[in-house]
Amino acid sequence: MVTTNTNPTLILGAGPAGLAAGYYLSHSGFRPLLLEAADEPGGFARTYTHREFRYDAGAHRFHDKDPEITSDLKRLMGPRLLHARAPSQICWKNTFLDFPLSPLDLIIKMGVGDISRAAWDLVRARCSRSKEQDHTLETQALHRYGKAIANSFLIGYSEKLWGVPANRLLPEVSGGRLKGLTARTVFYELVKGKRSKTAHLDGSFYYPRNGYGEIADHLAEAIGRDNILTRRTISRISHDRGRLVSIHIDGVTLDADEVVSTLGPLRFLSLLDPKPPRDILDAASSLKFRDLLLVVVFLNRPRVSNNASIYFPSLQFPFTRLHEPKNRSPEMAPPNQTCVVVEIPCFPNDPICLLPHHVIAENTIEQIESLNLFKGSEVIDTKIHYLSSAYPVLEIGSEALVESVMNYLRGFENLHTVGRAGRFEYKHVHDLMKQGKELAARLTDRHSPSASRDSE
Ligand SMILES: Cc1cc2nc3c(=O)[nH]c(=O)nc-3n(C[C@H](O)[C@H](O)[C@H](O)COP(=O)(O)OP(=O)(O)OC[C@H]3O[C@@H](n4cnc5c(N)ncnc54)[C@H](O)[C@@H]3O)c2cc1C
């Protein structure tokens, strides 16, 4: 238990990263105080409600990648956490293929001509493969999967999602999207059929009954709602001799002992007083974020499909993904109705962002109708959300910029950065929980009585 700190640990931002840090810190005896600009905590991992529907800010699932963090989450959520099972598909030339790609399904649905070309490309790519060349998403995809598969399913999709040519994107952005397509899965599926798919590929994942935002709600309850100040925008962060001294919000000044920031680099740096050096500000302003338009379509029909998500690599559509919340938890929509959430990645000045919302909704409905997923006459309502800075764009050169910004921030001895924007990393909620847990352990060590004796 920590006994030395008197002021609360200030946490800037109450998205999953800030909440996770607050949760683990309070378990370690710290007193966290979260400062959040929005009207409620949760960041991009919150769940919206409209009429009798619930939906998340884009397709979310809890990835069971770290047993210790998964068991922490199970303890936190208890019976509210469902073990969901729902497959996903990818829309390719107006047919729907299993996703992640399954070799057997590809053979059945692509036809002999296309699949032989793809197989030939794959063999050639594997023979000429050199891992050293895999330093962009494009080269990695071409070497790993061959031209036909890479172009059809990964390269165009990634360019649409990130808004940058694939030969400028770092391989990390693929997020393991074609993981299922390995020599091993080809063999097992051909010999044993689809049932041989691995647990990761069969579409099982954790998901809270009332939407992904319930994770944020449980973290917030555990921290104590009184320790989370919402609708508070930070206006200035004063610093002196390598320490953050105070945080200014709405005319109030809070003394800073330890500060945890989840804010994006530019946002954080532009609040600093005195201002950071010009080259650091320039580096932070060169880091790009991708925004997302969410089009939510509410439907008078029980279901659209049984998929968790459907992916759209074709450039014919502006959207990359659609998800049907009801297939994650039945409590997301009334029994005879459903809704779909369509994700359109964009930058703020893209032509699509300048269209009136009703036009964006009408166009989206028309495009999805053309795929026979639902009929226009079944639409009962629509809603549009604009998510600013949803994804950090990891492109060639961004690593050096991030390093120089982080190096500058490491110069503040009482500042700790966590989070997707905070560290400019493509991370998920289980990663952010891990970051929070590791931070709490580090701060516990730092504030333990023996650490103060050692430093004397
Ligand atoms: C479409 C989409 C799908 C995703 N799918 C998954 C998934 O399936 N599984 C998964 O684990 N993760 C998923 N994620 C990622 C997950 O939502 C993010 O990792 C997470 O939201 C990032 O958390 P964060 O706390 O770092 O940042 P954010 O969620 O961005 O939270 C930052 C918070 O800081 C607040 N803030 C900003 N500026 C200020 C200021 N000046 N003063 C006070 N407060 C401020 C914001 O209001 C916000 O609440 C997805 C994300 C998106 C966008």
C-alpha cells in the first residue's frame, strides 16, 4: 500500500486507458482523480443508446490475448460478461466469404480459376520471400499472401481504412487480419473441414451484455464516480524544472504530484506552459490520426445476418466494416428489430464529410440495399456520429517522430503516458488494461517507503 502521496494522481482523459490506470491505481492504494472533457467516461469504448437500441462506437470485442488481464476483467464484470460466438465475413465481388479468410471457403466461393491464380501467386511469393523486405504493409502482404489475395483483401482495404498508400503503412496496422491463411490452416481445413478452425478464427470472444461500454461503466464504478470529473476541459498544464506542477481546468488549479496522460501528443503539448520547443511541436503535428463516420441504421426486422462484423475491402464502397450489435449480445436490440453500424474512415476535409448527414445516411442505405442485406422500406431511423482521431496512422517515418516526442515527455519526471493516442500506438482495451496495471506497479514501487529510503 502507498502511504506517501497526498495529492490525488491526476489522470487526463477517462477513456479505457485512463479508467484502467485509475482502477489499478486505486487498487494499489492511490487516490486517482480523472479529468474528462466528455459528458461521460468511456472514450471510444462507450456504448450509445437510441430508442430501445444500444450500439458501440464501431465494432468492439474484448480480445482474450492476456490470461491475467482476461481474468481481471472477468472478476470485474462477473456475470455481465458474455462469451459471445459470432462469425465474421468479408464481402468480395458481392459474395460473402468467411473472415478471417478460410482456405476451404475461398476454394468453394472463388471458383477454380481465381483460386488457382491466387495459389500460384502465393507459391511464387513464398519462394521469393525475404522477411527483411517486410517493412511496409504492402511488401509484407505481397510476400506473405501473393498478389491476388493481398490486393483483393488487404492492400485496398488498408488504404481505405488508413487513408495512406500501403507502401507508406507500417505492417503493424494489418492487426493480423489475414492470420487464418497459413499453410497449416490450409492443410487442416482441407483434410478435416471447417470444424478444424482455431478458437481465434471461429468467432468467439468476450462481450458485456449491455454493450462494450459496460466495461468502462464497471471500471468507473470501481474507481468511484466522485473521482471522475466529466465535462472538464483542461486548459493549461504548468511545468517547471522537469516536473508538471499544476493542471488548470475551468478556472480551477489542481496541484500535480503524479500525472497520467491519455491525451494525444499534440493535444498534450499544446497545453504545456511554458510551450515546448518548436521541433517537438512540429513532430507532434506531423502525426496523423484517422477519423471515422459512423452511420447507424435502425431496422424493422429481427436480424440482418448472424455475423459479428462484415468487412468491405472493395473501393466501390466508402465503408470498411459493418457490425450488427445484436449478434454480440441479444440485449442490444428489441427481439423483432435490429440495427447495423457502418464505419466510414475519413479525414476531416474529405468530400464525404462535407455532405449533409441525411445524404450520407441515404447513400449508405442504398449501397447496403444493393447487397441485399436489408430493404430500404425496413429502415425506421438513422443516426450519424463523427469520431475524431479514432486511429493513430502508423506510417513510415512516424516511429521517429513518436520517439522524439516521447523522449521529450519522458523528461517530465512525474508524467506517465498511456493509451492509444497517448502513446500513439495501435492498441486495444486489453493492452490498455495491461498498461494501467504495469503503471500501478511502477508507481507503487516508486512511492514505497523503501524506495524513498533508497533515494535518500
Ligand atoms: C472503430 C473502433 C473499433 C475498435 N475496436 C476495438 C475492439 O474490438 N477491441 C478493443 O479492445 N479495442 C477496440 N478499439 C480500441 C479502443 O476503443 C481504444 O483502444 C480505446 O478507446 C482507446 O482508449 P484511450 O483511453 O487510449 O483513448 P480514448 O478512448 O480516445 O479516450 C480518451 C479520452 O480523453 C478525453 N479527452 C481528450 N482530450 C481531453 C482534454 N483536453 N481534457 C479532458 N479529457 C480529454 C476524451 O474525451 C476521451 O474520453 C476500437 C476503436 C475504434 C475507434
